Amino acid sequence: MSASEFTARSLLFAPGDSERKIAKALASEADLVLLDLEDAVAESAKPVARVLTGATLHGRGATGPLVYVRINPLDTTHALADLAAIVAGRPDGLMLPKATRADLDLLHNYLTALEAQAGIERGAIKVIVVATETPKALFGLGDYEGAPRLAALTWGAEDIATALGATHNRDENGAYEFPYQLARTLCLAGAAAAKVPAIETIHGDYKDTAGLKTVAGAARRAGFRGMMAIHPDQVEVINAAFSPAEAELARARRIVDLFDANPGVGTLGLDGEMLDMPHLKRARAILAMVRP
């Protein structure tokens, strides 16, 4: 899979030290399962999580969701131990938290050596970068174009709020405060500049189905192409939100067909609306969201 082929709508976390939750995640309808060695695993349980995650990778079948592993940040003592434990299991990819472009380049070097040692094709293991979790990272979100292994960019509001010294990251109405709206927007723009998908952050209340539907729908309209989940019950809502409705597909096909029938024409009318090249590009993007 090349980075440009990354099409996961739902990315479901499962703690790397919980056999039950891993099994439940792998049996879900999630497009991608994220085995977590970082925040979901207590310090004392990280060695156990590495063993269980490695065994899960070695034991999975040829079918099922993509499986990525969220490792610990590269500036911790855990990161290299994480990589040593999981690369031979051939994960489809990794999630790199609290990262900058320089961290991704360093991870690429580590993975290249470990892939060679394990007999894995160089570059086979892709990377999703959580690119907004440190103040420094916010200033580099335009730097990911051409980055090795990059599959997608995503963002998070909790770690950056802590790093900025905030007491809360939402206002009295539950909306993100401006610094975190900015982080989200920079992630979206950075992903577009790098020509990879942007992935929306989690909706923390897994029982709030209505709220999740609203958030996921808004994310897709804004340009995000998938969303992370913390519970299997969120997967169905997320998959639906990031799958174009038939009416939307039908209109996109009409727009594409109209321009195909009028080559060389820059502006056309459809149902009383004037359409130009941005409309055509958006229509094609909607059609490209249909999963094989």
C-alpha cells in the first residue's frame, strides 16, 4: 500500500495489553485497528503490551482490517523497545505520536534497518503522524511533503493543551478553544500540502452517538477522510459519515459526465448552478472515496 492509497475511514484503538479488547477490535467493522503501546498502557504494563501486540501481529490471518501500532514517542526509553518487538510481525503501519517531520525521518531510518533484518520490503511499514501534540510540531505542519512512509496526518487536543499550560481545551459550550481549532486546521492543511489524507481526532464520549454523528459529518465536509475511534460502537457511525451517500455520488457522476461531454469548457450550468473547475475536482474526489 502506498501512502496515496490510504483509505481507512475508521481507525479503532485497542490497548496493547488487553487481549479481550484487541480481539473485539479485530472482529469489528473498523477499516484499521490501532494497537496502542502508548497512552492506553500503564508504564508497568508496557513490556506485557509489547509481547501481546507482537503475538497478535504474528498470529493474524490474511484477511481483516489493517493493523497499525501506536508506539511511544521517539524521545522516550520505550520507542526502540516497541520497534524491536513489533517490526518482525509485519504491521501494516505505525502511528507516531508527539512528532515532528524530523522524528518521522528518524523513524524511517530505524524502520529501514529493522525491515532489512526481518526480511521485509523496504518502506513496507507506513506511518500515520500525530502532528499537533507539541508546540514545536505546530510550526512544522507544512513540512511533510515528500516525507518517507507517510500515510496520513492526524491531530489531538489533549497533549498540546497540557504542553501549552491550559486547564481546559474546550469552551463553556463544549467547542474547542481557538488554539485547538487552529491545530486541527493546520493538520488539515498540512495533510493537503503533503498530498495525504487528514484523519479527525477521537470523540471522547463513546456513548454520545448523536454527537459523534455531528462531529464526523462536519469533519468529512471540512476535508478529513477518516476518524479515530475509542470504542467499537463508534465504528458504524464513522464508516457511514465517511462514505458518500448515493445521492451525493449520483450528483458527482453528473458533474463529471457533464464536463467530459464538454471538453475545453471551463464553466457549465447544472440544475441552475454555475460549475467550474473546483466543482469538478470535488466531484472527482467524492467518487474516489468509494471503497473497492
